[in-house]
Amino acid sequence: MKDAGQDEAKEGDTPSKTKKALTKGQQAMQKLKQGQLGKEIVKKVNTLLVEKHDQVAPEFVVGKTKSLYKSKAARQVFATQVKDQALEFLLQYLPKAKVPPLSGVKDKTEWNLDKIDLGHTLQRDL
């Protein structure tokens, strides 16, 4: 008997789809690591993960993973939590980020961007 809000994993949730999602995530991380801002973000995330490593019991991780696999509602809650935490991190980090001047030529027009402030790029929903 299933709990309310719980649904079985669908046949479409194949290992190949999981592998594709993992590959896309790895590619995004590699691209992120190429820029200075990305390097700083990855360093901060790694630091946080190391700090929290001893606070996470393996039994909790296994239980959470099973819950996410079996329940669509649990996946939605988890995705919302991840987005909220990512937003909090960015709201703290972006105002401090240093963006170098950018310039180029497009359609015979020279352009130059300087003194870029990322402090007001994101806002919490009220």
C-alpha cells in the first residue's frame, strides 16, 4: 500500500535517463569551473560540503534517496529546497563578485561594459 502523495518510479525513469542527466550536470560543472566566478562558487560549495560531511549519517542519505526515487511530492519538495538554498547562496555571493571589464565588436559596433554590479541581479519573491 502506498502513502498518499507517493508514486512508483515510472518505466521511463531508466538508468540511461539518469546517466544523461548526470552527464549534463558534469558538463555544466566543467563549464562553470572555467570562469573565475565559477571557480569561486565551486570552492565555496566544496568548503560547505566538507564542513557538513560529518553531520550527515549514511542511513539518512540512503533513506532520503529512496524517498526521492519513490515519491514525486518528495522530489518537488527537495527541488524547491535546493533552489531556495542556491538562491540564498547567490544573494550573498553576487554582491561581492568582481566582474572584469568586457568589450568587443558586434556588427561593426564596438562595445565596452565596465563597473558591473551583480548585487541587484536576483531578488527573493515576496
